[in-house]
Amino acid sequence: MLSEPLVAEGDGDGPWKSKVKKCCRGLAYYIGLVFLFVFLIAWVVQFAMYYFATTVSGCNASDLKEYSFPGAEASEAGDKAWNLLPQVFLMAERPPMWYGTAFDVIPSNEASSVASAPVGAWWQTWGPFFYTYTYEDVSNSKTTLYMRRKLLRIGQCHVIARCDGKGPVVTFSEGSNWLVNRFRSLMKMNQGYSFKIYLDDELVGVAEETEHGFQSITFRDKATGESMGSSVLKERHFHGQYDLWLV
């Protein structure tokens, strides 16, 4: 009988192990390239959708030069060119289209009834990383406002800006409220989420959202704690199946 194995220990495994490692490295390399390619394509698509929703739709200062902003109303905060929207209005969800969804802006009153025909609409444009929201008036189909989510932030963070470049940029941010917000939501507390409101870099107020029971959001002045405005979900079955908000 032979006292030694026909194949020396390790001689048969060496070449195969080397080939497997080489194959795995090559596979990981190509998978990485595919993910990088998909990531870059997604950003190209995101930029194209954002560009279409804003610049192509007329969201720029030159298109709004000396514009009178029909449909807007004056308030204590400023004239209608400052507010851009009615003081009190209903936001009525439209049936979704293949290119996106929208909410009609309908002037209202303290009785939360319809005061006149819609004066504009908020459009939601899809993107791989974030949606872009734009406000278009009815009178001249002018896009006057846009909103989008800011990335690389703790929790939710959205910015609202005028298309004419005037006035401050409004930012709603969870920031340091992120952990507390998740705890409140998990425990189904009355106040679910709180957001900080900035005008440019100045903290001016907070937004308190209730997501259980009667859904609403209240805007309070940071210094005084007084309510500056609010919005409530008035109906969940407007025209049978759509949301209707009073703002």
C-alpha cells in the first residue's frame, strides 16, 4: 500500500482558489461599474426632470418681470405680489395623469366653502431622487413657485422658492427633531412631526403636524408661539376618492 496520497496536499486547490478569487474580483468590478452607470443615469434623469419642471415650464425671472400675479391676495404680511397665493384656499387633489399628479388651488373663506373658480395648481413632477413641485396659475399659465426636497439632510427637508428670485427662500427642516418625531409617530401621539421654518438662514417659526385623528399642520411664530396659519385635511373622499385640504 502507498503511504503517501497520490496528490500532494494543497496542490489541487491552489490553481482553483486563484481562479475563483480572480473571477470574484472581476465580477465585483463589473457590478460596481453597472451600479456607477445606473447611479449616473439616475442623476441625469433627475436633472432632466427638474429642468423640465422648472426652467422649461417658465420658472425664471425673465418670464415674470413686472408680472401682476393674478389670483393672489394681499394680507398683513404683504401685497399679492409677496403672497403669490390666496389668503384662504382649498387644495383639491386631481385624478392622477401619466405625467404626474396635481392639486387645484381654489379660493375659499373662513367657512371653508368654494369662493370662486380655481386660480392655479400645484404640480408634482417625478424624479429618481426627489419630486419637484411647482405652482402654475390659471390666468396665464405662469409658473411662479417651486419646491423640492434637499438631500444629505437629517430627516425631511424641503425648500420653497419664488421663480422670480425675489424674497427669501423658505426651508422646512426636521433637523434635530428627527428622533423625537419618530418616537411620537411610533407612540401615535397627537402631535406627530415638528419642523423648523427658516427664511433664508433665519429661524422664524415651527410647523406642528398631527397625523392621527384629525390630520392638520399648524404654523407658529418662533418668538411668540402664536399661530401664523394652519392647514387641515377637510375631506378624504372629494369627488369620491381624492383629498381636499383647507389652507
